[in-house]
Amino acid sequence: MEGEVTLNDYLDFGFSFLGLAFFLVDIALDIWAAVHFYREGDFIYLGLLVTFLAGSSVLGQLFSWLWYRYEDWETRTSTEGSVSKRVLQVLHIFQLGVYIRYAGVLEVAVCSFFSIKKRDVAVYLSHDLSMLRLIEAFSESAPQLVLMLTVMLQTGDWQDPVTVLKAVGSASAIACSVTLYHRSLRSFLTVKAKQGPVSSLLYFTCNLLLIFPRLAALALFAYAQPCYIFAHFLCCWAVLFFLAWRCGTDFMDSSAGEWLYRATVGLIWYFSWFNVSAGRSVYRGVLYHAWMLLDLLLLCGLALWQTHKAPCVTGGVLSPDTVAVMGGVVVAVYASGLLVKVLYYQRFHPKLGDTKKPLQLAATGDFTDGGEEEDRGLGDTEVDSMEPPPVEMLTGGGEEEVGRVKRPVNRRMKHLAQNFYS
């Protein structure tokens, strides 16, 4: 029924505002951190922070610019349509284009309560926004948190419970961005009960338990070996960038955009797992987490060795025993995160590969229960979520017409959803 609102609609609406709240809080924390470093005279840290902020902003604006260009600068909300194409381009140049996307999503999120058509537009726009938030989380928030944790270790502030809670809160914001991406992909499922609130909560928990230890291990290594943390990043990123290329990603609509995406995937992989190609991803995931666990052991081991060898280099703030305990806690928390992730994939993760009743990817971006004649669910038969039987469709201009309802289709996120549920 037109205008009928379900519990999932309320949840999606709440998550949209939660993402906006985290976005605003993140801006406030960025300003606070910059002012703090300036007042303390830590200009090296201030320079690193500004580099993270500027680099992440440029990266996000590039993706937003390319996505608008792929759609010939078509706008779907009155907020976006209130500015001309030229003004929208200028806003991206001055690092303000993504804010227009946020305003547009906020507009259609409110309107979606009264119109199914607006609800489809809200889902479409939230897909791109969730991807931008994911990129921002690992290009800005994660490096920034590593920097803040390193400062905490060097100054002894890690013993302050309030400071620790702030760090955990920052890590929770990163895990929330990953969960919002997870919720965005969930919109491609017709049987959405298989990914309800409990599924999202479990997914958030496992990502928090995996991401925070990774950031803590990097901070511990940066505390003990500050001259080598950048070498570690560059070496790891080069390998991960090569692997992203070998995975044969197909996310962007241009060759240059695809190389940018692969470089970004390498950056995300440095902190967290992100599935980018179709097929059985369990083996790639196992290999990734095995490598990550070994890297955690290496980082913590080198930090402990350096603390034993030359405590004067680290300032003697942390004793070797303290570093050993911290390293053990980091590895233990990461291992617990792996157990929670296994539980999620065993009990709450829908799979395309279920041979008894496979979930198939329909043309609208919905997964539907289909027959074996479809090739992994990539057939051309359209299934309207409002009408169970397949109906004829017309495709054009990035939209698909189902019956009399014309729905926008986000090809990029549809492709990622196929990878995620494979």
C-alpha cells in the first residue's frame, strides 16, 4: 500500500539519521583534534591530521564527481536540482559536493515515509552515500584514530578510562559505517527478515572486534617504531592494490575510475576485509584474516622487541611487560572477532550458493527465490517486490520500469551486493 511504513523502514530511517549524526560528530572531532595539536605545539601531528583530512576529502569528492558524471549529472532530489550542473561541479572542486548528497538523502529519507516512489529513490541515494561513508571511514577516521592512539601511548593518556572510551567510540563510528554499508546491501534482498536488526548488530560487533585491534596494533607499532609505520603501510598497500587488480574488479564505469577504486580497495583492506569480486569469497576471507592475524603478531612482536632493546627510543612510557599484555589483548580480541564473524556467516548471512533454494539477483537489485535456469541469478527476468509473478520490464537511463512503477537502479551497489552475498 502506498505510504505504508514497516519496522524495517523505521530502522532504515533511523540508520540514515544515525549516519548523519556520526558525520556531524566526526567534523566536530576533526576540528577539536586540529585545535588540540595546534595548542600543544605538535605541528608534526597536526600536519599528519590535515593530510588525512585533505586526502580523504579529495578521494570522496573524486568518487562523487565520477558517479555524477557517469549519470550525466542527473539529479534525483530537489536539493540537488536546486543547483546547476556547473555549480555542482564547482562545489566538488571546493570539496563541498558530498554535502549536497547528504542533504538530498536527508530530504528523500523524510519523504519516503509517504511515497513508495520516494522510498526507491531514498534507497538508491543511500547506496552511494553508504559507499562514500565507507571510503571516508578508512581513508580518514581509521588513520586519524591510529594517530590518536599513538599519542595516547606516548603521553600515558591510555590509562585514563574516559580517553579509552573516546577511542572505543571512534572505533565504533568506523564499525557503524561498515554496518550502514551492510544495511544498504540488505535492500537488495526481498526476504529481508534474513538480515534483520540482530544480523546488523552482530555484524557491527564483529567489525568492531576486528577493526579496533587492528588499529591498536598499528598504534603500538607506531609508538615503538615511528620511522617504519609508513614503510609498513606502503608495502602492504602495494601488495593489496595488486591483489585488488588481480581480482578483476568491475565497479566503476571508466578505466581511470576503476584504477582509483582498486587503489581505494587496497587502502580499505589495510584495515578491514571488503569483498570486491564474485564467487566463493570464503577462501579469500580466510586467507585475508590469516594474513591479518600474522601481521598483528608481527607488529606487536616488533613493538615488544623494540621496547626491550631500546626503551629510551620509546621514551620509556610503556614497560616491556605492559607492551606484552597489550599485544596479547589485541590478538585475543581479534580472535574473538573472528569467532563472532563465523557465527554471523553461519546463522545470519544469506547466500547465493544455496543449492536447495538459491537466492538470485533480479534486475531491480532484489534477490529473489528463483529456478535453476538462471545463471547465478543474473537473468533478465524482473520480479516486482510488490507483485510475486514476473512481469515485463523496460530498461533505460539507469532506471527499470516494473509494471507502472519506475525504479532507479544502482548498478554499482547491485554488483557489490552480488559479491557480498556470493
